[in-house]
Amino acid sequence: MDNPNTMETAETALSRLEAGKVLDVATGNGGFITFLLDNIKSFTDITGIDSNERPLEAARNAFLRGNIQFLRMDANQIEFPIGHFDTVCISNSLHHMENLQGVLTEMQRVCKPSGTFLISEMYRDGQLETQQTHVKLHHWWAAVDRAEGIHHRETYTRQELVSITETLGLSCSAYYDLKDLDANPKDPELVSELDGIIDRYLQRAKGLRGEEELTRQGDELRKRIHTVGFHGATSLLVIGKK
């Protein structure tokens, strides 16, 4: 089911959220924490966990508040007791999880009864042409990762994401489609940044199995960015209660 109240925005729903103790799983450099700080009503403290130390260092340097901490931790074995957090969340990381059900089970374990579950994830279907650039780029990045032996699947469809959340048995679930199409899709600074990312992935592709095809795809994507442009893909934000 989609929103029981389709007139309410995600921002309105989050503005009422007293998040308490928050766990952000696969936090990376803390991007979703920034989103939370901009939108939720209040929180007690936030813990971001990730298995990769490099983005955690960037996050620690970016968030200097005493009630926000970042820990290196395996999401398959979250090192906190049952019901420790009032709010648990994961953003744009479901497609990175080799054992997705195990991670979601762990998140449920450390979320208190009646606690809040937040899931945010981009999806591949129903996107505008400029947004499809993001989807195609992401799928290429995932292909390079897989060629290096890194687990990284292509993005889910919207219905697949809904089905995943339905397996959690959450109550009062609401679904919001988040997108931002206001920016210039051919902004020179953005195009330059994406060119740099493509260059780094092309460098990584050298010597990998399927290098020729990966290189061809990267070159095609560069052309697409310059001709079609780029907007971030729409994400599905799920807010539910355990």
C-alpha cells in the first residue's frame, strides 16, 4: 500500500518525528544524517555505522557534534543490544548488501518496539530522461565494482522496494517519492564532476575482465551527460513503525 494520506509530504511527516536514539546503517560519509538533521523534529543522539573506514573518517570530520558518532561495524552483526535504538535507518545501500535479509533482521533486532524504521533508496523505473542518466551511470559503476569482485547489484524497481519493506511487517507505513529536478541538468560544474568520476572508473576498469565493454559504456555515458544532462534519480522514502 502507498501513503494513507497522499497529500502529506515527506518533510511534513519527518518534521513531527522525535527520533530519539538513531542508528544510520551503511552511513558512508553521513549524507543521510544531514538529511535527517534538516528535517526531523528532534533526536537524542545519532550513531552511523559502516564497514568502510575511509568514508567514516570523512564523516567524523564533517560532524563535530558530541551527540553524533561514527563506528566501523558490520551491518550483519550490529554490536548493540536488542531494542537499543528508537529509530533505525538505511539509505541507498540496500543494493550493496550481499545478505540483505540478514541486515534488515539486525536492524529490526536493535530497534525498540514501536520504534521508527526509515528506508530511502533510489529506484530505476519511471525516471525522466535526465534521471535515467543517473540510473545508467549507477548500473555502470556497479558493473565495474562487480568486475573487481565487489558485491554491487543494479538498483531495484519501485515495486521491488515496496515488496522488501512489506516483508518487515511494519505498521503505519507511508511511502514518499523524493526527487529534485530544479538544478540545471547540464551545469558545467556538475558535468565536470561527473567527467572526473567517469575517468576514475575507467582507470579502475583497466585490466579487468570485460574491460573493452566497460570502457565503451563509460564513453557512451560521458556523451550522454554532455547531451542529455543529469538529474538525481527519484528515491522512495519509507517511514514505518516496528
